[in-house]
Amino acid sequence: MHTLRLNDYPIHIGSGQWPQLRALVEALDPSRLLVLCDAHTRIYCLPRLQEELEVPEHQVVTIPAGERHKTLDSCRYIWERMMQLKLDRRALMLNLGGGVVGDMGGLCACLFKRGLPFVQLPTSLLAQVDASVGGKLAIDFASVKNSIGLFANPEAVFIFPGFLATLPERELRSGFAEVIKHALLGDPGHWAELKGLNSLSGLDWPALLVRSLRVKQRIVEEDPREAGPRKLLNFGHTVGHALESAFLLSESPLTHGEAVAIGLVCECYLSHLKVGLSLEVVQEVAGLVRSLYPHRNISNHLLPQLLELMQNDKKNEGGEIRFSLLQAPGQGRYDLPCDRDEIADSLGFYNSHSLSLFS
Ligand SMILES: NC(=O)c1ccc[n+]([C@@H]2O[C@H](COP(=O)([O-])OP(=O)(O)OC[C@H]3O[C@@H](n4cnc5c(N)ncnc54)[C@H](O)[C@@H]3O)[C@@H](O)[C@H]2O)c1
Ligand SMILES: [Zn+2]
């Protein structure tokens, strides 16, 4: 059991935290209790919550699962249900799900009657290690991811690693890309432990989550509104987001984490070119990604589209494509421009290196 604090809210990690959740609900003494879940967490996670919470009176609102439902239409549905249930500002909302439920539930709570308290109960690895922490809440709008949102903090975040047991393997690997990112950015010792992994089974999830969350906590605490150092968390994401978008309508889309894993390899290579990250580390990252994620060939004809997508990235200024890069494990740098040839080379490096075991 472990508790971290971020600005003014606690992040409780561990399977023994149920009494703390019960105590928080009791202390807040809400007029009504609302649980938001999606179609999967309603089946896999809600029964456990209900068993542990021991609160007879609560309402459940369920949205369909998946990113394509992180929309204004879903918010409208949630708000309609909140109206029907006659919730007031003393009601409490528990967001039980992955990043979609957490981001959208938090946003809906903040805007309903100018804001009611909410608690994040993340159930996917991505949400436990990343999305539930840091105060960013948003939905997708006009085909632009996370374009409508705000910064706001929950009453608390409770991370129960036991929920990961029902998470599909592909989702687990996807979330793991953020664990790799955090270790590289802020915990060289953790990176040293992770770099030799070739499977995600048998990991000590509670310890791993605490370690990974500490990195995000430190960075967000220093720069909650992303004026500077928080940009480091975009490491792997400039290339990653472009790949995610480019493959979105293909026959086999990439998950966010699969795209970020490739992005990490490319951006480590760019880090070598621009800020002297050792080739040894670049190869270690490529090796880990190769052993945990399926290979995707990024063909040359995708390059113009990828560059166009990177150009539109919100982090850019003055027509440059800017990156957050790594000088060495634990030493990130941000706002570094890379040119098109360098980016093309980094994709070429991923292509050749991620296949080298099999060729
Ligand atoms: N706010 C932030 O700072 C931040 C950071 C990173 C990502 N995000 C957002 O997070 C979202 C992605 O999060 P995600 O990967 O959790 O997506 P998600 O919420 O869609 O969850 C992924 C899938 O796993 C299922 N699932 C979740 N927990 C489960 C469990 N315990 N057992 C079985 N199935 C389970 C979900 O139903 C869904 O099908 C994106 O919308 C992204 O923009 C936000
Ligand atoms: Zn990410």
C-alpha cells in the first residue's frame, strides 16, 4: 500500500486501499453516489467495487466502451442521466474505467451544475499509470483528440492493481509504453530493471505502478499547466501520435501504446542525433520494444502524411517540428526541433532495427 500526493490530492495505490475509499465516501457524505463505467468495466470491475464499497444506495451510468465514444454525445447522455437522477452539487461521482471513462467522467462532473466532486478509479494500465493522474480532462471533438477539456483535480485517485487481471493483453502492453517512457524520463534505476524484459507476466504491479507514477507526479507537480517541463511527458508521442492517426483508418489500427512504443524508438534515435543519447541506450530501447510489441513496417509512402501530422502537433511553433528528447536516462530536454530528413532517418532506424532479430 502506498500513497503519493499530487498538488492537493492523494493517489492511493494498492489492493489494501478499499477502507480508505470507504472512509473518503463517508467523509464527503454525498447527497447521491454515481458510478460511471463503460460496458466492459460494468462487467469486470463494478461487482468488485459494489462488494467493497458497502454503500447500498448508488446509481450506475454506463457508456459504450472505446475511444470513439469519448464525445459530446456521450457527455450529453451522462448529463441527461445526472439530471434525471436530480443530482446536486453535493453528489459524488466515481469514474470506474480506463482513460475514456476517467477523462470524460471528470469533465462531466466538473461542468455539471458548475462542478461536483469526483474520484478516479482507473482500471486500465494506461489510466492507472498515466491518464488518471495530472488533472487533464477532455473529450474528442471535430475529429481532434482531447480538443475540448479543462484542468481540474479529483478528490482522490485510487489505483487497484487487481483490476488489471481482466484487462486484455493488448491493452496491458499498450499501457506499458507509458511505463517505459516514465522510466526513461525520470528513473534510470527502473529503466535498468525494465530493459531486459521479454514478457509482462509475473511483474510486481503495485511496486511498478508506484515507481512509474512518481515520475509523472514529479513532472506534473513542477509544471501542472504544461508551460515547460511537463512537455517532457510528450517523449515518444510526436512520432507516436502521428503513427496512431495515420493507421487509424487502416485495416489494422495501432493502439495508442503500440504507436508510442514505436515513437519511443524513433525519438531515442533522434535523441542520439540531436542531444547525444548513447547508441547503446537507443539499441536497448529498440530491443525492448521489439520483444514486447509486434513489428509494423512504416513504409516510405507514409512519410509525407506522418510529417504533415507532426507539423500540426500542438507543441510546434513557427513551422518547426519540436520534440521532447532524452540526453541520457533521467535527463530529458524539450522544445527541440528536428528536420524532415532526421525524422525520416529515425523511422528507417525503427524499420531496420525492429526486424533485425528475424532477418
Ligand atoms: N488525461 C490525461 O492526462 C490522459 C493521459 C493519457 C491518456 N489519456 C486518455 O486516455 C484514453 C485511453 O485510455 P485507455 O487506454 O484506458 O482507454 P479505454 O478507456 O478505452 O480502455 C481501453 C479498453 O479496456 C477496457 N477496460 C478498461 N479496464 C478494464 C478492465 N479492468 N478489465 C477489462 N477491460 C477493461 C475498456 O472498456 C476499453 O475497452 C484516451 O482517450 C487518452 O486520450 C488521458
Ligand atoms: Zn500516451
